[in-house]
Amino acid sequence: MKDLMREEIKFPVVWHYHIIVESEDTECVEALKGILSDFDRRIRLEPGAPSGGGRYQSYRADAEVNSLEELEGLSSRLEKVRGVKFLL
């Protein structure tokens, strides 16, 4: 699978993350910001639309990654944050 991804994705690439979190979990948002600033200080976590019921909030972050390993490492760290429901 990794070999297939290496052939299909041309690095460096800007990866567009959509992150869905519980709306009231401010610690989650701060943890995400910390991970993104560790990776690259220019990446901003931009809020999107809340869910219809207001329970969830979406965020967008665009990160330039130089390799599949870098992409997998960043994705893994983001998805492990408590309060993250979906990482797209």
C-alpha cells in the first residue's frame, strides 16, 4: 500500500486536513495547535462550520509534507489527540 501511495502522491505536497472535534473541548484544539506548530509554525488551524446540533466543530489545516513518512507521522499525532472524532 505504501509503495502505491508513493507512486501516486508527488512529494512535496500540501495535504488538506479536515479535523472534526467536540465543540466544547478547548484542550483538544490547543493540543492540535501545538502539534501543528511543532511541525511547521506557518500552519494555522482554521475553524469551519459547526455541526447542525452544535456538538461538533470542524477545523482545516493545510500542511506541506515532504514524504509519506512525514505525512503518516503528522496524521498519526493529530488523530491520537483526545477529542478528535474524525481526521479527513
